[in-house]
Amino acid sequence: MESVVEVKGLFTRFGSTMVHQGIDLSVERGEILSLVGGSGSGKTTLLRQMLGLETPCRGEVRVLGENLHGRNPAVLQRLRNRWGVLFQEGALFSALTVFDNVALPLRELRTLDEDIIRDLVLMKLEMVGIGARHARKVPAKLSGGMVKRVALARALALEPELLFLDEPTAGLDPDRSESFVKLIEELRRELSLTVVMVTHDLDTLVALSSRIAVLFDGKLVVLGTLREVVRSRHPFIVNFFLGERGRRALETVWNTLGIGDTSAAPAPTGSA
Ligand SMILES: Nc1ncnc2c1ncn2[C@@H]1O[C@H](COP(=O)(O)OP(=O)(O)O)[C@@H](O)[C@H]1O
Ligand SMILES: [Mg+2]
């Protein structure tokens, strides 16, 4: 298998706080790797490390075979055109129309003429289920779910191999969240994307993850499939997955997880 992202012995420090204390992780081509952990555990910072936006105080991060902190700054610039990013906040430029938001990364290439850009933008918008009639709107005229879709279209504008998502379903109601999850899964299949995602939404996590990495106290305490993660008895995981919300999210997949402890099983639905 080919590792698309490799994190080795990573330490990240902010002042006197050591956010990451020896993280080893690799992301294989084609998978959806989810990062979970408590608030402030360093999930966003780990994504930022994978984007070359933070500097390790020890260890290294390699993406698509390149060391992000090597000597050649052109390497990072080239890599930026091979990944897409959807961050939680500041998804779109509010002064630009939907069309111009998605066109931005294409125009920055300075190699495409406007006719081609137009076709590409409309194609990307269609891909995420946004009709051409919305192209001239500004983001304030869109619902939260549509803003996310447009931001995803922009992240996919340069046809990346790798997609980074930070809390992609945060702030969406359950229906919108579910359809956004379906969209990500469809796009991953169609475009052969590798996805690294931060989420604390259990439904999103269960629906999408090939593997899950759990951050706690600066380290990855578990890294594995949902089944492997749920079977670990780490207190954070017990709390996170086997609380009431977790059990509800796991209900549909519970029987496939092979967890012996029936006292932790979700209550059967429909019982009086
Ligand atoms: N630029 C920064 N300067 C100082 N501290 C930071 C910075 N970015 C993040 N931190 C701190 O690092 C820790 C991890 O932050 P973050 O990665 O955002 O956590 P998470 O995404 O898991 O909630 C937090 O304690 C946060 O306050
Ligand atoms: Mg975060």
C-alpha cells in the first residue's frame, strides 16, 4: 500500500505547551482517515502540520512523498495544487460570488482562459449538487449546507488527490449533515480521493471512516478500524463511543463490531 501522508515522531509546541508528543501516523491512498479527540487535543494543529502551516519542533511530515520542511519552498507550493482543504471557519469569501469563489484557485494558476474556467467551475458546482442558477449569488444568500458544498467545490477545483476536512458537518442539521456525508463518500469513490478528516460527529465518523486515529494527551492512543477502536478500553474512547449518543450512532453497525460486552450494546429500537 502507498502512504500518501506520513507523520513520524512529531512534536508540536506552542510556547510552553507541547500539543503533540511523538505522533506516528500514515494515511494510505484511497482511505478516509478520521482524527478524533477532545477539544484542544491538537486535531486541527495536526491537519495544519500536514498542510505545512505549522512547523514541527521534532519529527517530520511527508505528503505525497515530499518532506514538507525540506529545503526547497517550491515543493510546498507544488503540493498545494495537489490537495484540497475544507476548513471549519471562513469557508468562502463573502464578497465574491459562488462562481468567483470556485474560480479563484483556477485563476491563480494563470494558465487557463476564462472559457475553460467557466466550464470547470460549472462542472465542479454540478458535482456538489449546486445548480448554475446559484452561481451569481453571494454566500450570504445561501443556506449553511450550500455554503459547505460550494466550499467543497472550491477545494476540488484543482482536482486534488488528497482532501483535508476539518469538522465538515459542524453546524449542519442532521439531514444536511447526512447528505453532505453521502456526497463526500461519492466524490471519494468517483475521484479516487484520499481523505483526512477531523470530526467529533459520531454519525459522520461511523459513516465515512476507513480508519480512526484517537488523539489524547499529545499522542495517538489508538489507530484502527471502527471495530478495533471501539474494542479498545481507553477511557476517552469508552466515554466517546459508548455514551448514549455514541451507542445511537453505532446502533446500525453494532452487530458487525463483534463487541462481546452486551451490557454496552445499544437498546433495541422500537421497544416499549
Ligand atoms: N497558533 C497557536 N498558538 C498558540 N496555541 C495554539 C495555536 N494553535 C493551537 N493552539 C493550542 O493548541 C492546542 C490544540 O489546538 P487545536 O489543534 O486547535 O485543537 P483541536 O482542533 O483538537 O480542538 C490548544 O490548546 C490550542 O489552544
Ligand atoms: Mg479543531
